[in-house]
Amino acid sequence: MIRFFTGFTLFTVLMFCLLGCADDSTPEPLVFTEPQNGSIDIILKNSAFVPGNLKFKAGEVVELRLKSTDEAHTFSIEELGVNWMVPKTDSPIVKEFAFNTPGTYRLICIIAGHASAGMVGEVLVQ
């Protein structure tokens, strides 16, 4: 009887510990950055796009000012045919693009190892 009680107590304590470790929080919603006055500044550094989630209006022509502060990266949205090299530079590379097709697209750096290191983002066109 003592073994049963000890085993049951250990099991109960273990279950409470595991339940206490459970993540009951809801994930943070994605925050999207929109262009201001038809343009947006994007920094590419430390395996990240800053901002990493972008939102555009369908049909909107946007000036993207891309600047890499650490090494060469790419700004690539494969589904839209965008693949721009962004070298390390003091001045931004300026590109214009018409976001015509509504949808959600993956933004990545296609340089080997960068996407797997977290250099990804999301582009929302509405």
C-alpha cells in the first residue's frame, strides 16, 4: 500500500510539473510594416530583414530602399520574380516594384545558409 501511495504521489507531482511547463500563451500576431509616402526602408543584417513583415496594397508601386550593413544579402520573393542582390554599402540600393498580385509571399535571402539562419520574412499584398 505504501508503494502505491508513493508511486501515485510521484506521478501526481510529475504531472503538475509538466503541466506547469506547458506553453498556454497564444502566439503573437504578425506585425506588418507598410510603406509611408510610397517608400519603405529595409535593413538587411545579422540574418534578418528589418522590418521582416511587409504589407502592400495590390497595384501599388513602391520604392524599396534596401541597405545591407554587414555583408552581401539578397531580397528575394521567388513567387513574384524578385531577386535583388544587396551588397554591403553605406548607401541604400533603390528599387521600384509594382505589387500587383494579392497574396502572401515568402521573403528570403537566397545566399547559402542565410534563410536557414532565420533570414526570412513575409510579404502581404492586399
